[in-house]
Amino acid sequence: MAKKVPYNTKPMAKEKRQRRQLSSFSILFIIIIILGIITRLLDGQPFTPQEVQGGTEIVDQVIGAKISDVIMSPFFGFRDALDISVFILVLGGFLNIVTKTGTLEAGIQHIVKKFKGNESMIIVVLMLLFSIGGSTYGMAEETIPFYTLLTATMVAAGFDTMVTVGTVLLGAGSGVIGSTVNPFSTGAAMDALRGVGIEPKVNVILIIGAVIWITTTIFSIILVTRYAKKVQADKGSTILSIQEQKAMEEFRKEGITDLKLTKQHKNILWIFALTFVVMIVSLIPWPDFGITIFEGWTSVLTGNSFGEWYFGDLAMWFFIMGLIIALIDKFSEKKIINGFVEGGSEMLSVVLIIVVARGVSVLMSTTHLDLYVLDQASGLLKGLSPVLFVIGSFALYLFLSFLIPSTSGLAYVSIPVMGGLASEIGLSPDVMIMIFAAGCGLINIITPTSGVVMGGLDISRVEYATWLKFIIKPLILMGLMILIILIGAMLIFS
């Protein structure tokens, strides 16, 4: 009888693929240390005086980071990320409660059987939904719960864990790149532009955003579905290392028992779906669109109406719904508590990754290195042709977003400078807003300083180096496509 071959059928690459890779934590701590050294080298370097966000302080030079600044940056990162950290811990408890009911396992098996022979449609539908969320309200951190849910589904459908990462990260990421009414990207940038006396043309921003959104979404769906079909047809074509394939087997084992989807399972699934629908609806800034139907009555749970909810409100919403699901399945009081505690502990590594990632942004802001880089770059861009100006500005935002993953924070720091510069030299500040949005969205698909990227990879048990290997070439191609659109827009609207 022939010996059973492993999942990866490329023995020549086995030793190479088993080589240990740096963990997400190591990569982030190395970045913090390097940035600390850079600020020491630039200590006292002057730049054009700028107001920090809120206009409460004028800064005009880089402050070299002390050892204490480097050491304490993850702690201050935790303080900044407290709301999302609590949300993720509660979310872990919620998901563990649902898992213990057997509903997710039964639901996953039902979905896989329903799409038997056409499993790639799962990817298409999900990526479209994530993309809409990314373009309309900046869906990013909110995708984290889907990694846990979809990884088992994708593996059961015959794909690998990279398909999960591509579906979620590229789905939502494509939408964020082509932000239309995203309040954390184009919304924040327009507000920042108004702050320097320039009124943005919303219709121009929406047109450019929609073109980029459609283009990047189609590109991403084709990329992920092609890879998924290749892996489904030939397991040896996976890009995963031997170690990652072994980790994937744990997700495969979750779908081994054949479970019947009972009436109670269906009831829990409806509540489960309602939980996520409310999460999405509550985050869309309805008042900004002149929609008032959610005002008042939706504040009964947290004190904030839909459109004003944030991670604190979401944490308590998931906690309540977790309790309801536990009671439907007749959990004992002890089982409920253990369910939340166990689920939260499984998410602890994700929380810590997000915390350390935020520490990078904290160090940049504390030392004013972000403002220094912005000032130097804007000086270099003056006098360039429209084409070179767009290319240079796009490259600048790729770099700044690598260091400052927060789009809203970067908008208020940079758009008054870059939008004002574009207007001053006769170019469109509205196109500059889309250069900012697209640049931020593109680099945030791979930046290790993003808790969303590193957290999602950690949940799916995919190494950062493997993700880079999968995405780097398509990302370059996507960037070139976006640049062509932005250059055309600058020539048309300036």
C-alpha cells in the first residue's frame, strides 16, 4: 500500500519551508526600536511649525525618543486601543459560547453542502459584502470576528487558510482603498480640508472613489478565487508552509463530525446573524447622510443611537447576545462564565498584537517624526508636474500609512498640508483626498503596524512572511492601476 503523502506534495521545498520565521510581536518590537533610533538621530531637526490635531499645540522640531519612550510605547498603545481590546475579548467569549452550542459547526457543514461544486461563490459574495463595508464605513477592525468563522468554512470547502485571509483582508481592503462615504477616511479628510478654508467637492470624491472601489474589488475577487480554485484542485499548490498546513489541520478537524442543523441551531443562527447586522448598522454614520430614523430609540441599550456606536457599545452588545444564546441552549451559570473566559483568553494574543502595533503610532506622534516626514516630503513635491506630483504624493502616503495606520489620525495631520499644497499650485485638493485614501488603504493591507493585519493573520494561523509572498506582486499591480486612475483624475479635475 502506498504511503500517504502530506498535504503539501513538494518534498524538495520541505526543509526550506520549515525554517522559522519572525513572529508578529518580534517584527513590531523591531520596528519600534528602529524608529526610536531614528528619532535620536534626528533629535532637534526643525520643520515648518504645525498645529497638532485639535490645534492645542504648535510643534516645530523632532524630539529624540528616550529609552523610556520606547519601552512605554506599547503601554500607551494599550491605553489608546483599550476600546477595541475590550471588544475583541468580549467577542472571543461570544464566539466561544456560540461554538459550544454546536451551531457554527452545523452551519458551516450546511453551507459547504449547499455550495457543493460551486464553493468559490462563497468567496465572491463575502468579498463583495466586505468591500461595501470598507467603502462605506471603513470596515477594518470589525472584520476580526470573521477570521475565526470563515477559516473553518474555507478549509471544509477544500481551500486553505490563505483563502480566508485573502477573502476578508482583500475584501474589506478593496473597499477602504476606494472609500466613498467612509467617515474615517474620506470623511475625516474632507473635514480636515475644510479646517484650512478649502471646501471639498463631494461629487468629485465620490466619482473617483467609486471607480477605484469597483476596479480594486474586481481585481481582488479574481485574485482570490483563482488561487482558491487552484488549491481546491491540487492541494500541493498551496503557498502555506509545512508548519502552517499542520495548524490548518486543526480547523479541518472541527468539521469532521456530521451534525444535523436542528431547529434550535437555526434559531441561534438567526440571533447570531442579527448580532452582526446590528453591529454593521450601528457603525454607519446615519446623521451624516441626513437619516434620522435611528435617533433616540436605538440608544436604549448603551445610551448612544445607531451611527454613534463604537467598540465599547459593540462589546456590551455582543455580551448581551452571548448571554441570550447561552440561555437558549440552557447553559448553566458556570458554563456561561467559563465560556466567556475561555473565549476571551483565545483572543488575548490578538489583543496584544494590536496593542504593540498602536505603540508604533504613539512613538511617532510623541516624537513628531510623523510631522517631520510630512514637512520634508511636501517641500520636495513643490514644482513637480501633475503626473509626478500624484506619484510622489501617493508614495508619501504609502510611507506615512506604514507608520501611522490610523486613517483618521493621518487625515488630520496631513491633509491640511497636502491638500493646501495641491490647491496652492493649481491642482485638485479633492484628488489629493483620494490619493490619501487609496494610499492608506493599499499599504494597510500589508503593514505590520496594523493590528487588523497582524491580528487576522494570527487568528488564521498564517505567517506574515507567507502573506507577503502571496500578496506583494498583486499589490504592486493594484497600486499601478490605482495610480493610473489618480493621474487621470488629477488631469481631468485640476
